[in-house]
Amino acid sequence: MVLLLTAFDKKAQFRQFTCHINTLEGALDTLSAITATGDILMEAHLLDEGKWTMLPVAVFDGQMLTIPLLDLQRQWQQVLVEPLASTPVDHDPFLMKLTHSHIQRYQTRSAVLMGFIKQAKQQRQQVLMTTRGRCQARLLHRLDQRISLYQHQLDRLLQQQQHASDRLTKWPIKPPRELID
């Protein structure tokens, strides 16, 4: 990575400078260090993997950025590693009713998809019995793609349904009677 900068030094002389830097943090700290000495940055560009990036010189106030950037990196990496906690429902009747309605919708959509899969498999059997050659191969390929798509959608729906069911079973109390009816 190459850092290219222009600045006015303490003697008000215009300076251009280019250096090779190993890391982005190193480049940012270099710019901060130049600012800390009293020089005024006019422009700063970073060349990395053949692409130029103009850096906003106004953000460099002489404070080193490596430690805050590494802390930020550690924090987002920790967030990515830790699983997200489920939204606590705390026995909220509205959320329970909503979850029940989601489960019903998943069941309805699953039934429709199972019907589509059954119909596509029947059509596939008909194609096998009634056609031959290239036409048969083309039709079978399309039907197999359709069956695969429907099966993928069904699998995803069943996972969502299971997740919603799991949320209901995590509540330690039974749902109110109006939710069961």
C-alpha cells in the first residue's frame, strides 16, 4: 500500500511525500504524526490493490488511531462471534398470538408447497411414460429444477416454523386460553 500526501510544513513550504505502508492503521498513524508535528495536511491518498482512496485530512488531529481502531475491530469481531439473543417476549400475549399466527401461516404455506411438489412429481412420471428423446430430457430437467426449488422453499419454511415453535416452548407458562382457541 502506498501513501501519497501533500502538506505545508512549519516553514510554510509546500511538500509532497510518498511512502510504502504495510497497514491502513499505519497509514492513518503516519498522517496523525505529521499533523502532530505542526505540519498542515492538504491532501492524502492511499493506493491499495490498484485503487486510489482519498483520505479526509480534516480528521487527523495528531492523535494516534491504531489503538481505537483495533478496539473497534475487536468489538465488531466479538459481535459477529456472539449469537444474537432472541427478543424476550416476557409472556406478552400479543407476541404469543403473533407467533401462533406465524406458525399457522408456515403450516399453510408448507401444505401448498407439498402439494406443488406432489404435482410436479406426478407430472414427472407422466413425462417419463409419454415422451422420449430431447423433449423428455428438457421436460425432466425443468421439472427436477422446479421440485428442487419447491423442496428448498419447503425446508426453509419448516426451519422457520420450528424456530417459532421453539420460541413458544421457551415460555415457562401456558399461553392464555384465548390464544389456544
